Amino acid sequence: MAQSTSDPVRFGTVGSPQTTPRSGTLAAIEHMRDLGMDHLEIAWVHSVRVSDETCATIKTGGQKHAITLSIHAPYYINLNSQTAELMRKSDERLLLAARKGFLAGATDIVFHPGSYHNQSSDLVYERVKEKLLEIRGILDDEGVDVTLRPETMGKVAAFGTLDELLQLSRDIPGVLPCIDFAHLHARAGDGSMNSYDEFAAIFKAVKAALGNDGLHTLHAHMSGIAYGPRGEKHHLPLNEADLRYRDLLQALVDFDVHGSVAVEAPEPFHVADALTLQATYRRLRQQKAATSSDTAEKS
């Protein structure tokens, strides 16, 4: 069995690797370790149907194999739902994902925060903030110690710019962003948010808003993506996309980022892209360490 690494950034997939030999989250955890990766984002994206006993088994498996865990909560969460019934269901989905995720040993609960519904961004921000304060309060009262991570969104009609999520993270303890770099690139719609300087600007913004802790507790998604003027269309494998992932990984290294990266490439490229990103990241870290060592010897 492969051993866990000491990489500052731990790589894995969103959802079970397609090469997992049998079904179930425990099998995915074991297979992730065999692949030499260190993180798994459990994809409860349609519903959360798992018993407390199964959650306990998942937690034990993650600890045994040194695989850190996050949860991708159901897609059908919208903290700006337009009816009381839809809002109630949205709240229930996020709360259940957090409760069950906590029992399963996950530390981070990723979710899509909502839609603007043609309302002003300021109005939607206040509504989302109010909802998250309410949900955070419920979880804190129950002792559910997880970080809620609204995800940066790839469509311009969706609430979830980097600035919006950084402000939420400043306003609400226990909330931090899930930075989806493909979504930020797609949302721009013009090919931007895809250079070393732009990736560096993202990390500078995180540090300015959240301090070094923001850089040392990062949770991110990476993948290729297809996009148009209104943003995201669908995810792509790296070899079909324009994402300058080497520049992105170099920025991760240069800003001494710590945390986890979950890869959302479509099958059958899921595992291959995650391993490519991990291997490239490690190579860039080695190169930087060698350069620093040479500089120190010459000084």
C-alpha cells in the first residue's frame, strides 16, 4: 500500500475514481491511497442517503489510509431560493450534508451557494449571508465542526464571485471559499483568469482578506472547462482545455499554499488528470527547492 505524503497540497478527485475496483466510499478511499493520492471529495451531489454506521466506517477508513475528506453537497442548494418551501428544502440539504459529513470525518462541506434570480448582487449577498449565519448557528449548537465552503461559480447568473465569497468568509466564522479555478476562468468569458499573474492575484486577494490562514487552509477545484460569453458550459479533460495549469500550480508553490485540491475532470480522464496535476505540482516544488538550495550555497 502506498504511503501518505507530506505535500502541503493534497490532491484527489471529486467523486470516486472511476478505476475503483468495487463500489462504495470505503473502496474509493482505499483505492485513492493505492493511487498515491491523499484526498477524496465525496460526491453527495444528488442526495445524502447514508447511515450513521456507514459514516463511521468512512471516517475510520479515511483515518486508516491517511486520506483527508471533503463533501460536495447536493446541487439543489440555493440560499436565495424564491419560495419558503424551496428554501426549507435547500436548508435541509445543506444541514444534512454537514451533519453526515462530520460523522464521516470530512472537514469541509462544498456547495453551490445560489442564483441571483435577476436581483442585485448586494441584495442577494445579504440574503445569502443571513441564511449562512442561520445554518452556521444551527451546526455550531449541534457541535458539527466542519467548514462550510461556498464554491466560486462558473456562470454569470450564479452567486459566487471570488470577492463575494471572500466577504462572506470575513463576515461569518466557519465559512471559507472553495475556489474553483476553472469556474473563475469560465466566468470571465474572455479567456482571462488564466495566467500566472492572475493566479497570483487570486492568492494575494485570499491573503488580504483572510491572512496567511486563508492560504494555509485552501480548498480548491481544478479541471479543464468549456465556456462562452455567459460562462461555464461543461468540464473538459486537461488535454482538451486551455487551462494553464502549470502556471496555476507554480503559483500554488510560490505562495506556499497548503490545503487540498479536488479534480473534476470528466471520465475517463478523472484519475489521469488528478495524477498529472499532482505530479506537476511535485516537480515544481522540487525545482523551487533546488533553486533555493543553489542560491543559499552561493550566498
